[in-house]
Amino acid sequence: MKKLFVLLVVAAVLGHFTSQILEAQKGAEQNLQGTITISGAFALYPMVMKWSEEFRKLYPQVRFDISAGGAGKGIADALADMVDIGMVSREIHPVEIQKGAWFIPVTKDAVVPVINRDNPLLPELLKRGMKKGDFMRIWLNETPPTWNELVAGKGDIQVHVYTRSDSCGAAETWALFLGKKQEDLLGIGVFGDPGLNEAVRQDVLGIGFNNINYAFDATTLKPMAGTAIVPIDLNENGRIDADENFYGDRDAVVKAIADDKYPSPPARDLYFVCHGRPQKQLLAAFMKWVLAAGQKFVTAAGYIALADVKLAAGLGKIGK
């Protein structure tokens, strides 16, 4: 009887979700036109660009003005009514909610540690990986360990540490993985995801972190040229086991996140944020489309689809 009740509840939820999808897809009958302005997280930028392209195929009279500048800028712009939507790649802070932040999760991704492909100890680093404690020693100490120490050796090959200079979800999420806040991370500050990846690519001894779609090439699906992803030794046994070895290409990492093999954080939901519940028909229609038909573009774009229950909750927040 108890199992039957659970099944009935699940069926009701999925049935409600299906009806919401059909309602969201009715937008094709609407004569939508106007401009939607969006700014914020680098993490969400590639996905939103894809969504905007697909949405405009249905509604050619709709225009988008989209810019990436970090999650901090996105939520600040949204709360100041400078844009319709802020892209945010971290949890929404209570103080932001008090200021009127209305938000829905739209997809999911993760932050990964990145090093230079020509690092002299790369083979050993890929074999052993790094423990959370190693990352803490790198980003939280005034004097980081040497690369030699990180592979249980002796030597003085220095680690050059890079972090983000802008207020962003990637840095906050990486810091949260280490039990800290973005302002606690030490290292040379670099603006933006592309800038941080380039800094590491130019420095043989560098280490940084990137959102998935800036750590991997969108065409080859391999790590960006000149860089490699540092495997995380999740069980801390001093080696990367078969079930921890999923960093060779973007799709393998995405699958690991979807299967909950990669920790959260640094995996996390990505959000649309508005100043209050969206009232404009165009804005509501676009957001409903993103949570319904737009989800079919998520996996191919290198992101992780949200559970149906989360998508249904988002549709419910938008309302009719």
C-alpha cells in the first residue's frame, strides 16, 4: 500500500510536469516580439547563447542582448533592473533574496581544477590526482606546496596559483568545496573564465580552475589546448581509480556529474535571477520554454539536465 501511494504521488508530479511543458510550448501560438536583456555568469553564457539561437528560430521578432561578466555582475544588474535576467552560477544569498531576487534553476555544471599540459610532473599528477587537502594547501596558504610535494616527492618546483579577480560563481563554488569563501582564495587574480584558462596555458607551473565549458574545447571535447584537468582523488587513497578517471573529455565529466560521481560542490545548479517574478509576457514565455523544450539542448551543450521535479517547480514559480 505504501509503495502504491509513492507511485501515485510520483505519477501525479510527472503528470503535472507534463501539463506544464505543454503549456510552456503553447508559446508557438503567441506573437512574441521584443528584446530580452541578460548578463552575468560565464558558466551559463554558452548555454544561454544556444537557447537564444533556438528560441529565435521560433520567434524571429525576438532579440537578445547577452553579456558575460561574472555571477556578481549578473545578480547586481538584475536587482538594479539593468537587465531582465541575471545569470548566476552559485546559490542565491539571503541578503539578495531580501532585496527582491527571484530565481529558478535552469541547468547544472561544475568547476574543475586546471593545470598546464607541459607541467614537468604531469604523468604523476594524472596518476595520483590531488586530494581536497592538497587544493586547500594550494589556494589557502600564503606559501603553497611545491609541485614535488604534491606527488610525495622532493624538490623545489614552485606552484603558480591563479584565481578569479571578479566576483563569480566559479570561484565561490571552488572556495565552498574547500570550506571557504571566494575572498579566502589566494593567488594571482585573473578576470573571467577565458582569462583564467589562458593564464594557466601560458604558465607551465600554473594551476587554476574553470567551469566545464571553458576547461574543455567545444569542438574536440578535450581539455583546452595546452591544459589538462587535475583528477580529484575522491577516496584519498593516493591514486586515481577507474571510477575516478573521467576527465579525458567533456562528455565523460558531464556523465560523472549526472551520476553523482563528481562532488557537489564543485558541481552546482545554475540560475536565472530576476528582480521579482517576471511580469512581461515575453520574458515569462522564454523562461518557460527554457524549462521545457529548451532542455533538449542541455546535454549536447555540455551541461547536466535538472531533475523533472526541479523543472516543474521552476515552471510553477513562473506561473501562467
